[in-house]
Amino acid sequence: GDYDHINNGREASTLHVESEDGIHFGVKEVAVDYQDYPETYTRHVRDPKVWKDDDAYFMALGGRKKNDQGAVLIYRSENLKNWTYEREITTEEPFGYMWECPDLFSVDGSDIMVICPMHLGEQKCSYLVGNMDYKNRVFIPSAKGEVDYGFDYYAPQSFEDPKGRRIQFAWANAWDWMPWWKGFGTTAQEKWCGAMNIPREIRIKNNIPRFIPIKELSSLRENHRYYDKFYIDKDAKTKINAGDGIHCEILATLSLTDTSAESVIFKLRCADDVQGKNNRFTKIIFNLCSKTLSVDRNYSDDWSTGIKSCKLRFLDKDKLLIHIFMDTVSVEVFTDDYATAFSTNIYPEEICKDIYVETDGGSASFLSFETWGIKQVSF
């Protein structure tokens, strides 16, 4: 038929199904019928997230309104089966035409709404910090920003662990509406599609979320190296040893008071003359003059392209934390006291394993510089 799959042709209801082991499931029951969405909404509604507050259950659904404005629908239930529409959460001005994969939770006295607003340029994973007033059924935002600025971090969801920590997981991949989308590349050729980013604990400080790699990741460390009084001359390059150069962790603190360089550049997964005359490298560029972080993957492999940038906050005026995790096809960068994260996938050959730190326009002084290899994990 002649369907646009937005206002017609889409019949996606929210279902309720129970399982005791996560493997075997009971009978599917309709929790919210697609015909019962509010009249101002299209049928482009999906991605339920359920949580409990006091004696009631709440559910967030990502939605697209008929005026092409993204929003979240909030439902309430006493038994997880019968749901009543409460209200919508949206912004005064349109912020993407569809809010995918909503997540609403409380951390350190603040409420955070995480959404994936579709077709908003390079923004693809955003947060709203505010207060969820359950009594008056309203969410009052006070700040907004990006969860992760990288090419490959999408659809995050969070859970509270037994220690009371809020842990976030996400899909390490791009999607077809993003400006840099080219397809699934080498992973599709190998019959797999995407992976998960490393889990992150979410904290709030001064109304700014922090996304901190969980401390359990330190149990994978091996072959520790510590670079004492690490200094790089003007326009110089220093080779770094970190595990095997592929599966590794780098934790450094750059002195902003003793560094004169315009830019400090980490070059990862480097090798010369690969498959002929190709020089491979991925650049992580900290531009201290423009206060930006940029990732250049134009020379990472034969597939990846693009440079993506974001602003640095310089929350600490004297020093800049730089924390990098690398795996076979992933690079995850954390900086700005963990308020800024940048995740990307790359597909270089196994021979590409050299790591360098370079300076441009001056020298660089690090207060500390440590590296580890990362052990393989088998399931």
C-alpha cells in the first residue's frame, strides 16, 4: 500500500511478557495499543523503558509528534500490565523529530533524561538534566548536553547495580540517518554487526553528568608502565608503549599551566607502508587554543572516513585528564573530568600497533602518564 510508515503503515504496540530466566518467555500481552497513543502523535512510537518509583511503575516511550517534534510519553501502572498515559516530556523548541531510546533516572539528587534525537545533525545521543516531579507529572530541565560526541555511541540504556551505581551501556555503532553513515563496513562482511561500548558509571557534579569507566575494568590491566616526568619538546613526537598497542589503556594528566603547545596529538594504531604505500593512523587532537577535541579517522583503514569535533570545557583550569581505552576495533576517549566522551570504531590491520604523542606549536608537560595492556576476556 501507499504507506509512509509514520502516520500509517506502522502498527507497533508495546507488549508485556514475563520471563524468570531471560531465556524462556511467557505469553505476549498488549500493554499499550498503538491505536491508543495521544492524538497529537504519529504511530512512530517505540523503545519502552520501565522503572519503579515508590509504589508505582513508570514507562517512557520515544515518540514523534505530528508536527515532527520529538518527545517522550510517560505512562504509569500499578501492576506492569495496565498502563495509563500521564504526560509528555519535550522541549519548547523542536529538538530532533523523533526521540529514540529514552532513559530517565536519578543520580546524585538530579534526574537525567537521555534521548537519541533523530536528524539533528551531528547530535545523536543527548541528555537533559532536571527534576522529575511525579506528583505534578512534569519534568523541568535545567541543562542539556551530549552523552558521547563520537561516531559510534548510540541507544544507551542504564541500570542500577547492587551497589547503587547507575551504569550505562550503549551500542558501539552508527545508524543510517547520521551524516557520516556509510553502512556496517567490515563487520557486515564478517557476519556481525556492532558491539557494546565499555560500561560507564554516571555521576553528577555541578549539574554536569560525568561518564566514568567502571572501576572493574582495572581488573583487566596488565603490563603497567609509568612515564615519570613526561615532557615532549616543541613540535616533537614520542613513541609510547601500551600493552600490544591494540588492546590497551592510557591514563594521562596534561599540565595546562606548563604546556605551551597549541595542540597535543595522540596518534593510535599507526603503521607505515601498509598494503602498498598506505600509512595508517588515527589522530586524537586536543587543540588547547580552540578548546576542542577532534578525532580524525581518515587514515585509520580503507573504510573509515571523517573528522568529528567537540568543545572542551576545561573544568579544571590547571590540568586536563585524558583517559583512552582501545580494543581491536574501538577507541573510547574520556576527558574534561569525564564530562566529555568520544567513542569511535576503526578497522586497521593487526600490524598497526604503534602509538605516538606529538606536539604542535610548542611543548607539552604531563603531570602523570600511565599505560596498561588489557587482558582478553572469554565467555
